[in-house]
Amino acid sequence: MEYEITFDKSNIRQTKLFNNHNILIRENDNDNWSLYYYLSGKLIWKKEWIEDSQLFLVNESYFLSKNENYLSFYNLWSGEVLWKLDVSKLGEYLHLKGTKHEELRAGTVHEIYNYKTVLVALLRNDTIIGIDSATGAVLWQKPLFLFISRPVQLNDKLYHIVTGVDVKNMLQVYDLATGKLEREVEITHPVLKENTFFTKRFINDTYIALTATKTGEILVINHKTAIVEDYAKLPNLKEKIPIDNIPQVHQNKVYQLDGEGTLYIFEKEE
């Protein structure tokens, strides 16, 4: 069955749709934010929404709101807030206190991961925290090397590649439930050593892939062996590749979208 919901498209900032029926819409009308929840085309609730926040669906019953230093957890069916967590002081750079860079101490949330009852947040200050989704309590906290890191989740594990010129390039695997570093192995490849900025990571059951945003060099790494199994480079790259243009690996092909909207397809030679 199809449903039609009419909104002024110019006012809609974010829409979340799942299960073909349930929809969250965040609307901005004359700076008055509103959040709507529809089920099968019927409006269930509407709330005034002050925060300019991002929304993350956790499962069919809850959603998470991310706004600068705060995480807020809501019941999807009622819109009721269950808990709020201020992360601004978690994992802060204490040595920056009193300097002109003190604002970097704030724990702004960059990424959200979720496994069963544990929410994991990547903070701007190189920290990952595990949160009990039922209570909002912080279960564990770990430093994560490099501010520009972009870990990626696979099932109950978080895969992190340490990149950079003056560091040892490593593949690290963390358990999402406990934050425990389960595996750490060195990856040797000049692209990791010569570049600092990379796209977010692609991952599947075998491979993790990332692309250097400046040079357009793509690495496909077997995350079970930490061996770089494939390498490709975009020709005549003019614009830097946006961080969200994640490489895609399917069967024997690698797909990469550059900064000008051109899609490149590389096929691995047998």
C-alpha cells in the first residue's frame, strides 16, 4: 500500500525511512524546528525541535539525536526522551587547557556505531566510548589514535586503520561490547605512509578499502591477513575526493567516485 505525505521540500532538512512505512521528518520552518513521526502514512506524533541535530535510527523502537556535545536517546513510538549524555568532557585533551586550542578539548561526536544494547560514539578528540543504550551510562572509554581516523563497523567489531607519515601504519580491531583491542597488526604500503587524509572505509566479510583523497590511490586490504591485495589510482585527478565518496568492492571490481562526479570502475586481473 502506498501513502502520500505532503511537505514543503525547501523546509525539510532530514528524512529517515525504514520498513517501508515508518518515517521521521525533521522540518525547519522560519527557524522553528519540528520533528514528525509517521507510521503507514498516519501522523503518530509531532514535536517542536530546537536542536539542529542529526538523527540515527537505532532499531525499530529507538532513535538517537546527535547535536555537538550531546547525545539524546528517544523512544520512537512516543517521541519521549529516555536519556541525554554530555560527552564534552570525555577523553578531553587536558594539555590544551588554557591555550588558544582549548576548544579542541570538546568531545564532539563524529560517528555512531551500534551493536545490540551498546552504542559506540567516536568523539572528535580521538576517543571512542561505549554507552549502555538502556540507561545512557558510559560503559567504557578508549583513546583512538589520530583525530582524522574513520573506523568502520563489521558485526560486533570496529576496524581502525592508523595512517600517517611518522607513525606505524596499523590495522586495529576493537570489540564493540567491551572496547577491548583484540588485534593489532602492521600494514606496510607506501600509500598509507605518504598520505594523511583518506575517505571513510568500505568493509565486507573479507576486505576493507580506503582511498587517499588527494592522490586518488585506492587500497583494498584483506582485513583477515592485513595484506594489501589490490591497488588502483584514479587517472588525471583534478579535485580532491570527498571523504564520503567511499570506495566499493564487489566480486573482482572496485568502484570509486571522484570529486567531479565521475565513477571509475577497476577490474582485478585474474
